[in-house]
Amino acid sequence: MSVIVLAEHTQGTFRKKTFEAVQYAATIAQSLGTSVTAVALGNIAESELQGLGQYGAAKVLHIADARLDNFSSRAYTKALVAAAQKEAAKVIVALHDVSGKAVAPRIAANLKAGMVAGAVSHPDLSNGFVVKKAVFSGKAFAYVNISSDVKIITLMPNTFAVTKGEGSAAVEKMEVAFDDKDFGVTVKEVNKVTGAVPLTEAELVVSGGRGMKGPENWHILEDLAKELGAALACSRPVADSHWRPHHEHVGQTGGTIRPNLYIAVGISGAIQHLAGVNGSKTIVVINKDPEAPFFKAADYGVVGDAMEVVPRLTEAVKKFKESHN
Amino acid sequence: MKILVCISQVPDTTTKIAFADNNTHFNTQGVQFIINPYDEWYALVRALELKESGAATAVNLVTVGKADAEPVIRKALALGGDEAIRIDTDSSDPYVVAAQIAAYAKAENYDLVLCGKESIDYNNGVTGAMLAEMLDMNYIGFATKLDIEGGTATVKREIEGGEETDASSLPLVVSCQKGMSEARIPNMRGIMAARTKPLKVVAPADVQPLSNIVSYELPPAKTGVKMVSPDNMDELVSLLHNEAKVI
Ligand SMILES: Cc1cc2nc3c(=O)[nH]c(=O)nc-3n(C[C@H](O)[C@H](O)[C@H](O)COP(=O)(O)OP(=O)(O)OC[C@H]3O[C@@H](n4cnc5c(N)ncnc54)[C@H](O)[C@@H]3O)c2cc1C
Ligand SMILES: Nc1ncnc2c1ncn2[C@@H]1O[C@H](COP(=O)(O)O)[C@@H](O)[C@H]1O
């Protein structure tokens, strides 16, 4: 018996969200009296794999097939199912991100395993296997019991703090017999926004709405984001008017984010917008209208003109950083 | 080429969420139901465009739900689509939903199955990929663009921090999101036509749920916003550092 976790990496490097998933799996393993086996796919150095021991992995199964360097939901599923069978896994953990959402449900269907998608708690084992997740686009939570023998969880990234410990994981190579069908989807082109923090992983987010008046004013948000090391987001009409790229649109029909800090500038706070951001730990609202509905969902509010307040905030952050270095 | 579009019914986006029976059930009293926006605006409209351009020959709709889901599936038929299938069962377990659709679709030889990126009620985002595994098909998630030419699908999809363009042979399952197409409004002709379009009700396959919702909870109310003077951004920074501890 063991707990398996998919250890996603970006071109051979693990990111924080993977450490979070490994540590989450380790906590579950501990309460079940077993250990964690991480599964890593494609080209990645042994030292990087051993490092997962610092987050609680006892062992890493490495399937080094070069074809796995490109994501394939079928091949990843086959690899994870093989690993789960080899380790007699009772629980399989992946992240609730683009890759995890394409693989975990396939594994669930393959193994006939019940799943919770987007978990925000550890399983409560006192009465079954109950996991908390957000429903109704963040307007509520549900406690879901998984009744199948094997259980699958995708963890909402940025839910738990990560703490680095000691230890080195034992790395074991594993072979899986893939066939052509497993690589039936081929990648033609990749366009990555280089250098920027991916919005879904960002701990700090600066977001702008129609109150910014036009794309020509976005530089003040960019300056603030740069000073904070934050990612940029926007409301739907902003993306619809092509002031900002679509991938920055958050809300019910855009992305869902849960950063530590969400700064909303010139956004009214419509319920469909809140649906994508109300999991944020702290919300700051800057709006010239004291009656803007967003203030009801905010922790800190500033009534004022964005064009004046934002540059002042940027200055204050700069001053703060200088005095804390 | 035959397309199947998966349609789920969800509470309107402005619904105030409340629970009944000691927080064990979603209280549907007074709730307006709509087609899940991703299914309507992106999956369905893109399927219709593919038919209009001659790339597809048929667009069928499927929903897993009880009779109360019929107004919503009729609305989907009014937008277009040739016929609708309702699988007569109810479940919040995603495995059951996918297995029911798979049991129906297996014999029908669809070339393309389109669904939304997630339903806005249970926010699972898993049905498409589960269905792909059950039907032994390729899967591409979070698609923002889809074209079919000569039996090959070219799909643009979201990845972490960017976009990727993939190619896949058919059959294929695609989950759709913003970018795919522009929303349409049903017109009078469509609404009239939908009245006579076939809506088949099929009995559910024998599938046992693998999960169940034990209870619900509303998030704790915000304790109240703390207002900061627009002339004192140093104070805001200090609150974010010392009180909220986020910077
Ligand atoms: C089914 C459905 C799905 C939707 N999905 C989404 C979604 O995913 N995401 C989303 O964002 N919206 C979504 N919407 C739209 C949503 O209802 C709102 O229309 C939208 O969020 C409003 O965007 P906004 O706050 O930027 O603009 P507005 O509502 O126009 O608000 C602009 C705000 O800026 C303030 N302002 C103006 N000038 C200044 C200034 N100089 N300084 C400071 N403040 C200023 C104003 O007081 C106002 O509060 C959806 C709607 C529907 C029906
Ligand atoms: N009951 C249902 N009937 C038909 N299709 C569904 C149903 N539930 C979900 N889907 C489809 O699966 C997609 C993802 O839903 P979910 O996995 O529930 O978040 C939706 O956008 C629909 O296209």
C-alpha cells in the first residue's frame, strides 16, 4: 500500500506547486501509516528527483522515456496506472492544474476510482474518506466522500504552505511499454509568456477593470506588479475589448485564482468576477466609487482615483522594500 | 463527421447559494437554471459552426439529468443541433456522469465529442477526460480554438503560462473554453424548430457512484473591510506586511 503523487516538472525543474503536492501526499500517507512514491516522467536529473525527499517522498519512480517530454494525457495515464499498480496505491494525488485535470480523470476512469477535483483540505478519515472542495464557483464548499477502494485527489494549487525538510528520495527507474496510440496528440507550436509569473501560480496578483479607462493606462498596474513581483489579471470586459490578453481574464468564465494577495483596481466586483477570485487570502480594492460592491468582499479598501492612488502605492512598496533590505 | 456536445444544466451565475436539510442539499427553490456557459457559448456554438461550414454532418446533444433538465436542453436545441438525448438519471458523482455518456456514445461512433471546460456548479472539470478514457479516445483540454480538416483536428489550448497548438486524429474529446466562438442568442425560428426536434429519453446504464457529497458549507463572511486613506499608501503597505502578512 502507498500513496502515489504525480510530480510535474517544467523542463527538468520542479516548481513550488509540485512540492506542495508531494507534501500533501506525504501528510495523507502518514495518516494512513504508509509512504509516498512520487512519479516523474521524461527527462529530469537524478539530483532533482532525490530532492523530493525534502518534501516527504520516500521513493521516486522515474519513467525516462523521451517521448514523455511532451505532455500526453494517454501516455501519462498509462504511466501512472502502471506505477499505481506496482506500488499497490490506495490514494493517487495530482495537481488541479492544466495537466493534472487532463490526467487524473483518465486514471480515475481507468481504475474505476472515485475522485475529488480541486481539494482544499486533507482527507478526513474519521468517517470514511471526506475531502473539502469549492463548489458553485467559490460561493460554497462541499465535503465529498470517496467510497471506492482506490481514491484520486487533485489538489488546488496554493492551498497549503510548503516547508522544506531533510531527506533524499530513493530513485528507481521504471519502464512502461507505450505504443503509438499513446502519443496520438502531437504538439505543433508552443507560445509561452516568458519571464512572467504564470497567473495561476502567482502569490500576488494586480488586476485591472474597466475603471482603468484604456490599455494606455496599464503601465501604472505593470509598474506596481513589477515592484511587488506580482502577476497581472483583468476583468472580462477588459479582455473582451482587447485591452489585455484573454489569458489574464479571471472570473466565472475566465481563470480561477487563489493568490495570497489580490489587488483589484477599477473593478466593480460583479458576482461573476468574484467567483474567480474570492478564494484569495487577502483582497485590496481600489475604486473611486465608495458604493462599489467589491468593497463588501474586500479586506482593505481605498476610495480614490486609480491614476493617482496606484502610483502612490507603487512608491510606498518601493520605499518599504528599501527599508527592509 | 458526427459531433456530440455534452450539455449540463447549472444555476444561473447570479444565484444566491443556499442549502437545505441541515446543509446536505442544495436548495433549488427559486433558482433559475441555465445551460452551463462553457457548453453553450463555446462547445455548442463551435459545433454548429463546424456543421455550417460543412465540416460536420450532424450535431447531437446529450445531457445526464432528470426531467427538470428538459427546458435547458430545449434551449440548446433552439440554438441549433439536430437531436437531443437525455439520460434519465441524476448524480453529482463525475464518474457516473461520464460513464452514462460513454455507455450511450459507445455505439454511436461519434468523431468528435465536445464538452465545456468545467460545470459552474460542481467545478470538477473532469468529465471530458474521463469520457475520453472510457471511449478510448484522444483528449485535449482547455481548448481556445478548434479546426477540423481532412480528418485531423488542430486545437489551440491553454497551458501554464501560455498556449500550445496540438494536432490529433479523430475520434477526439475536446473540452472548450473562451476563445472558441462568439456567443449566440436563439432566434424565433430556432425556438419554433426546437419544439419539433427529437428529444430522446434513454434509461441509465447500471453504474454505481464512487463518491457522494456529505454536506455543504458557506464560506465565512468577511469581517468587514478596513478603509485606508488614498493619501496614506504607506499605511496600506504596512497593514499588508504586519497584519495580513502577505508581503
Ligand atoms: C454569464 C456571465 C459570466 C461572466 N463572467 C465574468 C468573468 O469571468 N469575469 C468578469 O470579470 N466578469 C464576468 N462577467 C461580467 C460581469 O457581470 C461584469 O460586467 C464585469 O465583471 C464588470 O467589469 P468591470 O468591473 O471591469 O467593469 P465595471 O462594472 O464597468 O466597473 C468599473 C469600475 O471602475 C470604477 N472606476 C471608474 N473609474 C475609476 C477610476 N478612475 N479609478 C478607480 N476606479 C474607477 C467604477 O467605479 C466601477 O466600479 C460575466 C457576466 C455574465 C452574465
Ligand atoms: N450532467 C451532465 N450531462 C451532460 N454533460 C455534462 C454533465 N455534467 C457535466 N457535463 C459536461 O462536462 C463538462 C465538464 O463538467 P464537470 O466535469 O462536471 O465540471 C461540462 O461543461 C459539460 O460539457
